[in-house]
Amino acid sequence: MTTLTTAAEPADVLEYRLTAADRCDSCGAQAYIAAEVNGSELLFCAHHGRRYEEKLRSIATSWHDETSRLTESV
């Protein structure tokens, strides 16, 4: 499940939950995926998020994916 919330101002602007300060729990790179498992939030970079996605999705209560930000043009 991808969860992005739209900003109150212009309709084409998105508010992202994860920032550059959010780091992957596996390697320390910038996190683009957040999963809630057993009440704890796990953060992953795109690489580790995809690596663990199949196993985690079955037990995660939420899956927040912002990896689309990696392919957006600036």
C-alpha cells in the first residue's frame, strides 16, 4: 500500500512523510520505505525495502512506499 497525502495548497504538490533524516535500518542510506511491524516502525532504503518486502508485507500492519521519488524529475 502506497500512502501519500496531498498538500492543502496546489493539487500537484505532494507532502512526503519520509525526509533525508530518515535512514535505512539496514545500511544507513536514506529511507524511502516505512513498515510498521508489531508496533515498531522499520525504515528501509529502496534496495533493502524491496529485498525484505515479500516477508514483511505478510506481517506488517502498514507499508509506506515513497520509492517513486527516486524516478521523479526535479
